[in-house]
Amino acid sequence: MNCQLGRWLAGFFGVLMSTGSLAMEFHNNTLKVGYGTSGGEPYEILNDRGELISGINYDLGKKIARELGKTPLFYPMPVLRADAMLSSGTVEILCLYNPAFLASPEEYYWSDPFFKQTEVFIVPSPVQLNSRDQLSGLSIGAHLGYHYHPETMKLFSDARASRIDREDSDTLYDLLSLGRLGALIDTRVAFDYRMKKHKQQSQFVLKQSDLIDAEYDLYCALSQKSLLPLDSLNQALRKLVDAGEIASVFDRYR
């Protein structure tokens, strides 16, 4: 091998090693955070180009990444693709989730619980609803792909109530306001946000009923393809909980 060829090869492999080191450094300094595409505001707030700019998932992802010393990269996750994106490592963490939401929860690592979520039935203001028996014969608005309380799911499977699925919350609320639904299921946080946003609109005549569908803990699912240790994720979440930062994220939108 002549000297000129040797120098060229050394330079070529040096560039390859440098490029690989930069790619590894980039990978180690970022956190790929998934967010659902069907929760709507206040969980995901998008700009006119469909880019995530605010919301609970955005704020929480930034805070977790900050505690881990990483830069968050946000990836939209349609509910029916959540399993595939987590399994492949396309997304490293998916928070505001519960093992019951995924088809194969054992395929992921799960953080400690960090927030208690409450889902309620939303109805027109004059309606009094305090029992599932009152749902018989009604059309109930639900988010596409979501699992609800077993008694509610049985209402649907037994055809005692009709499940009307939509991917976005705005459409469900429009259908309820127009009288095309008897009720819809949403989280208390999301409804509080909607009430706050529309409090000046006299036509917003919906309310939370006395009937709670479910209360459950929220977790972060961690892909087994991620290099992030589960202990590190749990430590970050504990710091945020203890400092009141997670509660403040939810309170900001209520």
C-alpha cells in the first residue's frame, strides 16, 4: 500500500468513526417522546401546521427530558399504532398511559404511577345522570381505540347502548351539543379545560354528570429498545412529583 492511499484510508475511516460518534452522542442526548393523536386539547395543542407546541403531553415530556439531561423529540402516535411504535423503539416513552390501554403491556417497561386520572360522563346541562342503567338506549361518544370501565364496555357489547367512536374530542363535543349523542366519556381534566376555554360562550351548555366511568393511575411506558434505564425514568418522575411540578402541569390547563 502506498503512503498516499494509506493516508486516504485513514482519513476515510476517521470520518466514519467521527460520524458514528456524533450519531451516538445525538442518540444519547435525546429522548423520543410519543403523544397520542386522539386525546386533543389540553393533552396535545397543535399549531396550524399540525406541530405540537403545547399541552400536557408536551409540558410533561419537556420536564422529564430536563430531569434526564436530554432534549425531547416528540412523535405523534395514532392509538392503533402505539404498540408498534413502542415495540420498534421509534418512540422511547409514552406517558399518560396505563397498562390496560395497550394490547401487549408485558412487552414494555412501566414506570411508577405519577397521577390519578378520572373519566366522567359528560351530558347536556338539564340531564341528571348517576347510574349506568340510565345509559340504556343511548348513543355514547367514545374515543377511537379507547378502553373504558368493564361495565361500560359490557353495555356496548350487549348492545344496550351504542358506542359512537371518533378520533378527536371536538367532533364528540359537537355531536353532543347537537343532540346526536346522549352522553360522551372524557377525562375530568379535559372537560375542565374545555369549560375554562368556553366559559364566555353562553351556548356551551354541557356539564359533568355525577356518574364516573373510571379512576386509574397514569404511568409512562418505556420501550425495551430504549437505552434509558427504568430507574432513571422513575427517579425523574419522583423528583417532579415531589416538587409539585406534575400537579402544576395539570393545574395549568384546568
